[in-house]
Amino acid sequence: MSHLLVTNDFPPKVGGIQSYLWELWRRLPPDDVTVLTTPHPDAAEWDARQPFRVERTRQRVLLPTPSLRRRIDALAAEVDARVVLLDPALPMGLVGPGVLGPGLERPYGIVLHGAEVTIPGRLPGARSLLGRVLRGAELVVAAGGYPAAEGVRAAGQALPTVVVPPGVDVDRFHPLTEPERLAARRRLGIEPDAAVVLGLSRLVPRKGFDTLLRASAALAVTRPDLRVVIAGSGRDRARLERVARHHRAPVTFLGRVADADLADLHGCADVFAMVCRNRWLGLEQEGFGIVFLEAAAAGVAQVAGDSGGSHEAVVDGVTGSVVARPRSVADVAAALAALLDHPQRRHHFGVAARDRAAAEFTYDALARRLAEAIAAV
């Protein structure tokens, strides 16, 4: 079915949402796909390589203005889109039912990721607007059970929802042989004989890396080979470095890692850990956690904090551990120790994680689910 995706977040911008949308939409029949998105310095070259049509606005941020509505209607008519998919729900979604003026001429759907529905869904005024947007949608594409449930909560009724979680490329992310692991560590500057706990994400307080550092400092007293490797950049890095110095945590900050190195970085770790946590009385939670799936596909056991949809990405006691109290240094240390000190258990979790990623989270299968939902509108 021909459709139009309107989003603020699309490559060549880099990020979890951008990756999620591109990995799914590039697998749909290209003649059915048109994307309307924001400008980017590298857009011309990138757009030319895509098999589907990409249109870009002059505005750096898409807002539900009358001019944007007119452009959406005109483009949807030009490509004969049977449905317009809007991302994010707020404020972009307001253009769908016409909260601020006339609505779209064609049926619309909404894409839900997590934070953009959780926060407004719990604030009275914003919840009313979000509920109206969701109740008018012909389709809700939810990136996991958590945003799907938050959408129903905000709408106050059942919604025409398809759950399409983030996926992973299981050919790109795969277990490494021992020689490959050692070669990857040497190339990335990681000690070859260390017990490596990898953390990879945008560095913000919700990800819980400060608790991971405190826990690793406690564990290092009796485990001199322990090394925490944190990859990524963000506003929390300076604070994390202070925490590491104060507690003498055995940590290496890699900074932003090239996309081409991500598979090797995951594959050379012994454990992946991101003890994400809720903040602001539950207004800020983890949507899902694509990095958990990348680690799983690489055959690496994971430790997650119980926040939002993280328990969907990590199955407690099967592919890793979900820490119920992610702010507890003792609980996080215990979860790490249970994997670091028991190689067989760690291996068992890694194998199960790889099998689950290959069976349930390949983007090819998820794209087919998305295509069927769009066709059913």
C-alpha cells in the first residue's frame, strides 16, 4: 500500500529512532514508500542512494502548522498515499485530526517510541491532546509493548495497534571467535585478558552508568582484571568521569565509536550492562533499548535496569538479568558478579540471547509485520 511517512527523525541523522525507522522502511516495497522529513547537510548524497522517494522541508523541525498540513496533503495526493504516518505523536501528530485547524485529508497513523508518549500522557493538558490524536488514528505503530500500553493509557481506550519493536541485523552483529575477539580488543584499545563489561549508549542520567561505575569499583577490589568500557557521548560524560575518579572505578571511556566498529565492540565484551532507571516520578523511562538486542545478537549476556520496555529487550534469567532496583549499587554489583564469576552461565545466557534475537528480532520479519498492518488500514 502506498503511504507517506512524515518524521523529524530520519537518516542521515544518527540516533536510535532514525535507525529504527530506516531499518524498517528500507525493507518495505520501495514504490509504496515516500518520506517527508527535515534537512541535513549530507541529505542529497544519502537520499540519492535510497530506493524510495525522500522529500525534505526547509524547516529544521516539523511542527503542526497550516503550511506543513498543506504540504502533507499535496504530497499524499501526488503519490496517492492511502495513509499518512506521523512521527512523533506530539507535536507532529496534532496535524492529523486538525487540533490546531483543519485536519489531514487522508487517514493518518501514529508512530510511538516511548518518552514522547509517556511524558505528555501523564500531564493533564498534554494528555488530552495526545488522546485526541491517538483516538483519531487508523493505525498506531508502537516500538514495543511499553509504548503501546502508554498509548492506550493516554487514549483511554483500545487502539488499532501493531507492536513492531526495534530489531537487529543478526548477520552484522554475531558472536566472534576467540581470535576475532582478541583482534577486536587490540584494535579498539581494550586489554586482551580483561573481564570486560561494556556500556554503550548516549550518556544521560537515565542510562544508569553512574551506578555501574560505583558497582564496578566495589567489584574491582577482588577482581583486578575487571574493566568497564563505556562507549558513547552525551551531556553526562563529565559527571561520569568525576564519579569514576572519586570511586576509582576501572573504566575506559571510548567516546563516540564509529558505526563500522560497533559489531566488533559488542562481540569482544564479556557482559553488556546498561542499568537504565526511571526518573521524574516515571515521566522518563527507557523505551526499549536497541543496544540490548545488538549485544544479544553478538552472543553477549546483558544486565539491564527495570525501566519502561527494557524487560522486553532482556528476558530476566534467560538472556541476562533485569535489576529491579537499578539505583542500588549492591544489586547491580550482584547481577554483574553472577555473570562474571560464572562463565558457563554467562555463555548459556549469550547463546539464548543470540537465538532469541535471530528468531524474534530480525528486521526482515518485523518489516513484514509492519507492511501487513499498513496494508490492513
